[in-house]
Amino acid sequence: MDKLIPTVNKLQDVFNTVGQDEIDLPQIVVVGSQSSGKSSVLENLVGRDFLPRGSGIVTRRPLVLQLVNVPRGSDGSGEPRAQFLHLPNQVFTDMSEVRREIERETERLAGGNKGIVKAPIHLRITSPDVLSLTLVDLPGITKIPVGDQPTDIEAQTRSLVYEYITKPNSIIVAISPANVDIVNSESLKIAREVDPKGTRTVGVITKIDLMDRGTNSLEILTGRVYPLRLGFVGVVNRSQEDTQANKPISDALREEAEFFSEHPIYRTVQQHCGTQTLARVLNQLLLQHIRDNLPAIKTKINALISQTEHELLSYGRMSGDGDLVSKSSRLLKMLTLFANEFSSSIDGSAAEMSTSELCGGARLYYIFNDIFASGLDSVNPTASLTNTDIRTAIRNSSGPRASLFVPEIAFQLLVKPQIKSLEPPAQRCVQLAYEELMKVGLSCGSEMRRYPQLHAKVMQVVSDLLRERVGPTSQYVESMIAIERAYINTNHPDFIGGPGAIADLQQKLDRRRKDAARLRVREIRLATRSSDEAVGAQFEESEVDPSEVDDIVDARSRVKVNGMAEEPRAASGTLRRPGSGSPLGSGTSSNQGKFFNSFFGNGRRDLPDESRPNHSVIPVPNRLSHISGDGTSLDDESAALSAQLSADLTVSEQRDEMETSLIRSLITSYFQIVRKSIQDLVPKAVMHLLVNEVCDNMQNRLVEELYKEPLLEELLREDPTLVAERDQCKAILDVYKKAFAIINEAM
């Protein structure tokens, strides 16, 4: 048991050498209002007058006071000896010098403006007249700033007090003057906030001799007013007059003992009175507290040792000077490790991979199949082509002659710029792959970061190698686009071709005509129904068969390539204009024939009207039984409307529309073929010319550029900041190991 308090003192000294407060060591914290008698209590415990005195706030830095009981010398002398932690080689025997050193050390950090600082002063006093204790004297709690004190002095003192008393291993000594009502005690109020059950709070009542006549602190000392599990102790301090007169503390302690023994009230509770009683109670509490918490402290220190060892390993081993062979070997090993780690990141076989974002090879896959593919899909091959552009290209490609067919030169002239529009997404893909490889290089070589010069040189080599390869890759991608533009292969099996484009276009036109015919038939039927309700009622919209209207329109659209109409197989009726009852004229059919003749280049344009076949009347089967209001059949109406829609445009306008639509269809078809080819070949080119080349040549290039004897000293020079951090980590580890050994020795 006698070794426990010195053990804690040793632990405090060990931890304070490196400024570590990870371990919550058992200690006694003295809390009280300004001028409540805190300093007098501490001086009574030591038996010497050693603390600064004065008006206002005097204690402006925490004072960690270690009292160590030592046996008396052989000559019976027992003068106290003081030693500051910041002056380890200087021993003080004159307590007035101790006071002046406390004042100097306080002024050094806190300055002369009466402000407070959190950095503590560590003082050890050895004497045969003290019990072993570890006390922390905190600045007194004040309410109102006085003189040149900071305006937030109350907040500063409270923050400092809370920092110490909130630690579970701290025993709180709450100082309260007896001449102030206990319910107004600031120290007890603060202690109750952090220790509501009062399990680690000791109450000290000072200035009992200054209470009014007829009053006493018996109820408080016995715990009837404010119960504390650790109880209250009453003490009598020196008065201000005694202090100024330099009255010895030994005389004050003797008078205190006489006061309590002769007082008619307090002599019945002497177990709660006197400085000697307070020292004995605090010593026993601290010993018990240390004994209870020492196993937990040992466990925590053991965990900190393991944690610090792992942190020290992260800084790498100390390089030391070493010989030339060991340095060369270490450099070659790091270069090889970097190259292997780079390749593993691309292949996806790295030992450590991010789980928060795509990187390395997975990022390249995303670039190829998402970013690059989306960029290609966003290119519309005909969005920038207007009908005027297409017509101008057709006419320019025909020269001074009228075109009999859609010129193929116009198609090539228009499709090549659209193929060129695929180059920006392809070059962007190359650039993104280059940037990702640079990121991979920056993420590799964690051990190499200890050497700033080596890491910078390696990244320079990687950057140069990537720039060397990204140029040919970009040129190859540019050549791929140029190759596609150099020869337009209209015989490609996936190309729609002229016949396919015409058939597709004709289907679209027929579908549009049929839709328009159906709409017009419904409109006429509704108009007829309003004029003749009796007859029109037979033509409900639900009774109309759309296929019958489509057959009528198909009959008008059945035209051969040479402009000849297909002969009907059976004629059960003649198509007439609506409302007239007469056969449709030859104008529409003739115009349609002229359009196809001019589009396909048939030479029958100049035939006289007499020599042309008469297709003005087209017999069609009459399969609709409903009769309109004026006696005209629905077949006649549908056919007439279809013919009218076909005649809305002139032959020249129809030709222009057909040619522009045909060119757009051909461009779209061929552009999709080229886009599919580019989407497949560009990622392959990037992988072959950029990624694989860099991975294959990385190690050789690093060794060739950096594995040189004159560069060894420069490249293997460690970062000074990292060296300092590693040294500090090693010092902390030594402290933890030393503390662990101290605890093992005590236990």
C-alpha cells in the first residue's frame, strides 16, 4: 500500500515528460471560491508557507502538488525539499524561493494581465512531516472581473475546473468557508454537477473560528444539512494578520488542535476536525482510489502500447545510415513494389482496395462502358443537318446536270462530317483513362512517401511514361476516325442501302396517309350525322373497320416503279369524288406517276396525254355497306380523300421531301455502323497502346531512371516532419512501457 501513491507520482512524472494525458490517474482536486482558504489548507497539509499571496486571483495556473513522505535523516533533521518538473536538476530547500519560482513560472505563460492558463505547474515536496498525497490546486472561482482581469474570467475558471473534476478518477475536495451559508457554496454546487451522488466528493469547512457567536458547523460536519458519502472535515486557518506576521504554520496547527479540543461543541466530533484529520482522510481515500483503479489503468496502458506500436509501424522503420548495398537493395525493393502495386490496381488484385469509390481497373471499365458509350449515344447524326443543307449538297453534287437519281456523292459529302463528330468523345475517353492512371500512380507506394524526393521522382517518371503513351494512343484514335471517313462502305451487310431506305420511307408515307384518311373520314361522318340524323346514325365510330379504309388507301398507293398502276383483280365499284358521283379525275393519279418517274429517272415524262394509260378511274371492291347522306359510298369518300392528300404537294416538293428523307435515313444507318465500330475499337486501343504498355514498362523505366548510385543519398532522405512524428511516437511508446513496468512493480 505504501508504494501506491509514489507509483502514481511516478506515472504522472512519466506522462508529463511527453505531455500525455491519455491516462486518467487518481488524484485529489481542490476546488473553492476565491479567498475561501484553499491555499491555507494546502500550506497546512505541507506544514510550510510556500504559496503566493496577494489580493485578487493569485493562483492562475493549476498546481500539481506531490507530497511524498520520507523518513527522517540520521541526525533527526527533516527539512522539506522541493523540486519542479520544469527544473529537474534544481532542488529548493527555501520555501520562499519556491514561492518566487511559482510566481515566475506563472508570469512566463499567463503574463501579467491576471489571466489564467491551463498548463499546470508540477511541484514535488518531500518531507517526513507530510502524508503521501497528490493534490491539484485550481484557480479560485470568481464571479466579477476586478482590475485588469479578463471580462470572461468566470468562464475561464469554470472551464478549467470542469476539465479536472469531470475525470472519474478525481477525488473532489470542495472548500467552503464557514462564515458563508452552505447553500451558497460554489464549490459544492459545481461538485454536485459532476458527482450528483457525492461518491467522490469531500467537503472541507474553513474559517470555523470566524463564525458568529452562538452559531457552529456541527450540523454540516455531521452531514445533516448536506450529506456527502465521504463526509466533511472542519479546519482552522491562519488569519490574514498571522500570515502577514509570518506566523509559523506549526504554531497555527497547534492552536487549531487546541481550538477543537477545547471547544464545547467540536470536541464531540473531533473525528471530523483538524488538518491532521483531513490529511489522514485524503491519504486513505487516495490509496483506496488508486488500489481500485490500478488494474483498469494497467489494462488501458497495455491497449495504448499496442495502439502506439501499430502507429509506429505506419511510419516505417528507421532508415539509419547503412552502407551502399543496403540502400541500393532498399531502393530497388521499393521501385519493384511500386510497379507491382500499380499493375495490381489495374488488374483488380490489389491487397487494399477502396470500398467507397471506383478506382483502378474498375474505373477504366466505367469510363469505357458508361462515360464513353453515353458520349457516343448523345451524338445525333442528323441534328445539325437541315433540309436546305441536304438539298444544297444534292444539287452541288449534280453539277450543271439535273439528277435522275439521288447522287451517292451527296450522301458521302454529308455523312463524313457526322463521322467526324465521333472524335471528341473518343479523345475524351483517352484523356479520362490517362487521368485515371495518374490517380493510380498517386495512390501507390505508401512506404515511398517517407522519402519526399524519391516519391516526387517516381511520380515524374510515371507522368513522363504516361505522356509518352497517351500521344500515340490519341493519334491512333484520330486515325481510326480518319479511316472511317476515308472510305464509305455502302456494301456493308448492316447498311440499309437504297432499296431498303426507299421501302422504309414508303411505309412511313403510307402509314401517314392512312392515319390522315381515317381522321378525315371520321370528321366527314360526324358532319353527315348532324345533317341527317336518321341515316348518319348508322355510322357510329365503333362500327368502322380501319382495315377497310387502309385497303382503299393501299389501292391508290399501288404504283409500280415505272409509274404504272397495278390492275385491280375485281371491280365492283368506281371511286368518285365526294358529293359529285362522278369518277375521280386523272390529275392526282397522273401527278403521282410524274413524281415516281422523276425520282427514279424514268424517261416517260414527255409522253403525250393520249399515249399514257388512263388510270383516272380506279375500280376497287366495295366492301362497305354504309351509305352517306348524299348517296355516295364510304369507299368513294376514303379514296377521294387519299387522292386529295397525295395531290396536296407538287411533284417537285414531293421529290425534295423524298430525297431529304432518304438521305437522312441513309446517314443514320451508316452512322450507327461506324459508331458501333468506334465504341468497340477505342477501348481496345486504349488498353493496348496506353494501359498495357505503361504496366509492362513501368518497372524497367523506374529502374533505368532512378536506380543510380549518385542518387541514392538524395532519394533516400526522409521527410523531417515524418522523422519528428516518428520520434515523438517512439517516445510516447517508451513512456507507456515504462508506466506499465511501474504498475507491474507496484502490483
